[in-house]
Amino acid sequence: MPSGSCFCGNLKISYTGEIQAKALCHCADCKKITGSTYSTNIIVPGEGFEVSGSSHKKYAKTADSGNEIVSHFCADCGTTLFRDGASFGPNKVIKVGVLDDHNALKDAQPALELFVPERTPWVSSVSGATQLETMPGSHDVSA
């Protein structure tokens, strides 16, 4: 069962089931949440997804599309571990850098890049990844 944790270790996640998608997101929200040029994400089924620890906090934001996106993070160290909301159905969007397996980032080579018009100009596209202007099934929803 793959698992991960926040920077301080007080909040943990784990999941079962197959990864539904692997994506980089270049939207403004993902840049803010990661403090970087994009976020590296995997989407996993909500069934079999578990959160443990007493420092779980969440923040809901309404995207321009009107869909709510909820960020789940550690109340102690502030690490965002995953996001969910109506745009993703029952699925969870895990920030891959929080996974404990040292191969997780290597194995998360994206098949999709989202919000590519917002990509930082000095960041190259991922070879072979589908390049999308928004998120599938959306007109303006941040992953």
C-alpha cells in the first residue's frame, strides 16, 4: 500500500487501487500551493484512500469554474498532501513529492500536462505527455 506524509510526519496518507492519471499542472493555484513552477500529481481512487494523524486541516476554494477544490494539509508544518472536490469525483489528487517511496517521482512520469498556456517559459514540456489548455472535462478548474 503506497503511503506518504507531510514534512513533519504528523499527517499521513495511504491508498490502494490503480493510479487513474499522472499529470503536471501549471495553473496558478498549483504554483501557489507548491511554491514552485508546477505540481506533480497522481490521481487515485477515493475508495481505499486513508488519512491518519491529528494535524489534518483543509482549505476549500471556489475556482473560476464555480467548482470547489479542497486542499488537505498538515496544520503543523503546512505541507499540502492532496486535493479533492467535485471536479475529481470520488478521486484524490496526491502531490507526488509527499510519497515515501523514493521512486515515486520517477514512477509518476506525467502522461498529461494541464494549463500549458500558464507554463513557466523556461520549463520544457514533457516528451510524450498530452498538452492540455485546461483540465479534461473543465473550462477553468485547477488541479
